[in-house]
Amino acid sequence: MNCVFHSTVRSERRGLGLIELLMAAILLSTMFVVAVPTLRIAMTTDRQNARQTEALMTASNVLERITLKPWDEITSETAAEIALPTSIADQLPDAQLQVQVEPRDDAKQIRVLLSWQGTAGEQLAPIRLTTWVYPTGEEL
């Protein structure tokens, strides 16, 4: 009797071994550990920049609203009547708007200050805008 034994040696490997899978899992988890805090910092910075842009636009709009008034109506009393829009008050925590009008010799200095707090409760750098308004030929 002739018995033939077939050798089952494979010349090619197929699939992944346990060590390769373990190394891939370690590599992916390390990448996630590094990426998540970086993404959180980027999102926080983006949110702060968006708030600062909104604050700048709001202060600019307030300043423009005052300067468009007739010369006689640009006073400290009319400036005190200007309130912060509710849409901005919702976006900026503890936002405070201060508008000051100081008459000078032949002009009026208008200052707008918009301040708010950060997400951690810290006071952030406020937006400050200043302009000078002079009477036109009809208002002299």
C-alpha cells in the first residue's frame, strides 16, 4: 500500500494575526487620545472668535446708530437709552454695554464699551470703539 501524505504548509499568510490587530487598536486609541483634546481646543477658540466678532459688530452698530442722530440729539441721555440687543445678550454671558458722549469744543466724542465674561467666568478683553462727531453746515 502506498500512503501519500499531503503536507499542508501554506506559502501565503491570509488575514491578520492577533498581534497586528492589537497594535492597530493601540495606534488608533493613541491617535484618538491626542486628537480629542486638540479638537476641543479648536472648538473653544472658534466659539470665542465668533463671540468676539459678534461683539465687535454689535458695538459698531451701536456707534453707527448714535452717529446717525441729529447733532442736538447726541447726548449722554440718549446714549444711556441704548440697550444691548437681546440676541447678543443671549450669546455673550453677562454682557454689559456702556455708551458715553462727551462734548468737546466743537465736537462730541462717543465711546462704546462692550464687555462680557468667558465660559469659565473670567472677564475677557472688552470691545472699545471711539469716534468723533462734528456738526454739519446746517447744524452750526
